[in-house]
Amino acid sequence: MRDTRLSRFASWRRGRLPLVAAAIAALTATLAGPGTAQAADIQIVVGAGAVTASTSDENEPANVVDNDYTTRWSGEGDGAWLQLDLGSVTTVSHIKLAVYKGTTRQNVFELQYWDGSNWVPLYDGETSGTTTGLESFDFMPVQTSRVRYVGHGYTGDGEGDWNSLTEVEVWGTGDGDPGDPGDPGDPGDPQVPADVLDLSDWKVTLPIGGDEDPTEIFQPDLASYSHDPYFRVTDSGDAVRFRAPVNGVTTGGSSNPRSELREMEPGGGDETEWSSTSGTHTMTVREAFTHLPEERPYVVGAQIHGGDDDVTALRLEGTDLWITEGDTRHHHLIDDNYQLGTVFELKYVVSGGEIEIYYNGQLETTLDHSDSTNYFKAGAYTQAHCGNSSPCSSSNYGEVEIHDLSVTHGDGSEGSDTTEAAVRHGWGTPLPISDEFNYTGPVDPTKWAVPSGTVGGTAGCWEGHAGNGRRCAKNSTVANGMLTMLGEANGDSGWLRQRYDTQYGRWEIRSRSRNIGSSGGLYHALHLIWPTAGNRLENGEYDWVEYSDPDAQCLTAFLHYPESPTDEKEREDLCPVNMNEWHNFAFEWTPDALVGYVDGVEWFRLADGANSERGNIQAMPSGHLNIQLDNFTGDGGLRPAVFEVDWVRVYE
């Protein structure tokens, strides 16, 4: 850091090993030549088709496993990643990297492994800058099916945001044993469903047991329970399989079998009920239907139950995906061409006597419902049995795989969400310039400025970032309670400026992003404070949320000093943060400091730092909020993406 007082809280993340803990574990890591591998370790061979990347130029990802040091993978941008799929869960103890121009460049990078539901840090550092050969980066052995290199550019002979590797090798025992059989709960080795999903407040009902008396597993037993094939971790390690055969045991109230979770009181001891007219009750499940029974190919993947009957369910019939209402099986059709294995997100939001049902973030339907005996369920509820589906055997079944599951209950009181910095730190009431996006159409013109030119012959368009493509008003729209900023394949993207200039203030934004196309150059998503007078070299610039891939797993901030002709800046990084998921990003600008928050938790703090080359970092004279989806590629060849914003709140 350059004459700057800094406090980092980069160890934040929810429910997983903190980065600080990973760094402590990595204190045993050594930088050595390829000859330092332990005798028991072997190279885990990865084929060319198992190597992917978030971005690349003509130097493709597969080049890192071709045993040719004259070829390379190159990906531009902070957070660009290279992923190697190992084919199955195996033990990994070290990774070897060969750097392009490795005698003049030091790559800045992280190594991560997939723990079944998140990317977890393994190593954080730099290459030596002294060799183009393989360098070994050791860590405590983990079990995983995938590893990633996350690049943050290079230093040495200049600085840049290119990430280039000529070869990568993965090494370990190859036997799926991390060397500590007494620790079956290693987060790198998801052995039971509770290692993948938080099942603290659930029970599971299985299609086994006595007649009309199916087996039910409660907490605390559920925390270590698995059943093959009806309730187990998938081979990939990132989901839980729920399977119910047509000949399975059923409950007394149904002729159909199930492998299904039922919501319980906190701790999982007693069954819970809640009212649809009091408080707010939400379940979000990310899942896929993976198998249907013969003759009657019907399966329910999630539902809200009330009393002795279902209130609404998500029901797949062949390729038709339906939302039911009571006994009406075909209330609302979501998709008439659903393909087995397609992962989607379903969300129920229940309050005020209404049930809002969202599919992949889009509101599909709203149901009226008033009752006080409700609870959530999720899993595989096969809508077939031996009386209407043949063969009558365990080979004839319905199946669902759940990748993520969460439930929240609120009492309806305002200001109780401590994942909001404004709530946790008492920022008060949002200013009128704030926007909840509770309307439909273009953005509110009293709150937002949009592009106003006619570049390309289209009204409301002007040149894009650095002349790449266009920024257009048409690419920012409001519907279903949120703003959607669209980046198109042709390079058209969105841009908004909030009509509020100030020196000092607090902003909080709930947002997420994702790629919706299969290939192309990647859009960059940003929340930033741009100086009112422009000219960031003179006035500074605060890019407090920035990442170079809408599917990024890391967050970066670039804070530019005012009065800095050489554009001096500070960079902060936080990993992992899944940008496909909703997060609350906040920025606090006071006379004393610049502070960033994610989900209510501080992750950077910067102050002062003035010298002969720059002013104090918090001394921008005046600025305003911009929301941008920037094109760094050109006038075409972009990977389509969306940047979604639930709300924007501004505080004194």
C-alpha cells in the first residue's frame, strides 16, 4: 500500500472456511521445483476437453495440458479464471504452474477448489518471476472434483491484467483419501447431503420402511445420514439426489412415494407451521429434474403445504413444467420444453395473503392464499405408483437433484435484515432519490439519466466504454420488481447515472448478474461514484463494485486518488463471492474514509494517503452513482449477459 491507512475484512464469507483461515493453512505452502512432490503423489491427468475458462483470446484453455511450453492460455481481466475438471472426487495436494514470460512476469493469482457448493481458497500469492518452467504450490490435501486458477494480472516487467499460463499440472494421491480418515467432515469431501445443503431445520421422508410408515430422518441424525440410491450426494459432489421409485413406501395420506424434505422448527426437532397473512416467508431452491417414471412421467420438485394438502407445487409432466394451485394441476405453464438436467431457481415469497412464485428471477404468478398451517417442502415427490406405471420396480423412478436450498422467515417488522449495511450500522431512512423499482417500463426519469445520443441511428444510444459498442437507454428496463440491464451480443449495453450529486454519502445496492449466452467477450459489471466534473485524474473515481465476468466468483474495487496525474489507485479483492447470487453491496464515503461492505460486513477501509503525486483518497470534490455493464470487447462478439438490481438506496 502507498501511504494509505487500510483495514481489510477479506475473510468474510457465509458458512464456509474464511480466507484468513485458508491463508493460515497455507502457511505451510512452499514454492519449489517439480521435483519436490511427495513420493505417494501422482499427477492427476486432465484431458483437453476438461479445461475451461471464463475468457480467452486465440490462446485457448486446453493449451495448458498439451505438454507444450510454446502454447498458452491467456485470459484478460481481473478475476479471469481457468478451471480443470478432474472427472471425479479425488485428493489434491499441490498444483504446478508454468507462467508465460515467467522470467519477467510475476502472476498474481489464487488457487481454489470446489467443495460441493462453493469455491474455496487454497492458495493466494504470486509466482516467482524467475522461471518459465513449472512451479509447485503446495497446500493441505483436499478432496474435490474441480480446481481453479483465478488470475489478477501480473507485475514485474510492467503491470497488466492479462493472465497467461503455458502449462498446469494437478497432483495428489488420486485415491480420494486426503490422508485423514478420522475427519470425514472435511469440506473438500461432501460425503452426506448435509455437507452440501444446510439441513439444520429439515427432516427427510424416504420411500423405504413399513407399509404406510415410511422412514423419516430427523436432526441430529440427519446431519450425518445418507441413503444410496434415494438420498445421497451426487457423483459431482455439488448437489443432493432425491429419488423415489414407483414401488416405494408411501404415507397413509398418499398413494405416491417421495424422497422429500419437510420444513421443521429451528434445530429440526418439531414440525413448523406459519401464517401466510403474517410476516414474510421465503424459500429459494436451485434444482433440476433428472429422471421421470414410465407411462406417467410426473414429478413434483417443490411445494408449499397447508394442513393436509398441498397449496401449490412445481410439477413436471413430461416436458411441461407447471405451477399448480390446490387441485388445479395446470394453473400456470412455465416451460413447455423443459429438458431433464436443466438447473433452475424457484423462489416462493409469501406475505399479506399472497404467494409470489419466481422462476429464474422472473415473477410467474401470484396466488391468493390465507391460512396459518403452512410449511415448505422440497425433493422428489413421484406422481406415479405401481397401479399406473410399469415396471413396478426400483428401476422406475422420479428423481430431482437439489444444488442449493434456503428458507427465511420474517416477522414483518422493517429494518430487521442485518445483511444490509444500512440496518446494521444505523444509516436511517433512505433519501427520496432511492429506487425500489416497483414499477414497469423505462427507469424513472426523475431519478436516472440514460444515454441520449443517436449513435448507430438509434435514439437513446451513444458510444460504449472506450468506443466499444453502444450504451443505450433501451438496455435498462424495469419489471417484476427489479431493474434489468441487458448486454447484447452486438455490443449494446446499459448505463445509468443517478440524478444526485454530492460530496459524501452512503449507497447500498442489492444486485446480481449472469451470462445468458454461451460464448463471446465478457461484460464488466460496475457500481461506481463518478466525479461530477469528470476527469478522474483530477477528481478521483470510486469503482466500489467491479468484476470482469457476470459469472465471477470474486469481487474487486478500484479506488482512484484525486489529484493524481499518473492515475494512482488502490485495489481491493474479495473471494469467493458468487455474483450469480443476490448480494447487498454498500459504499460509505465520509470526510474520514472510504468503506466498502458486502451483505452488511465491512471488507475494505481506505483513508488519506496524500503525497506529492496525489491527494487524499476520500477527497473527491463531488460525485454521483453510475450503474454500468461495460463492453471491453468491440462492436460485436459479446457474450450476452444481464445485470439485475433489486433496489438502490441512498442515505445521508
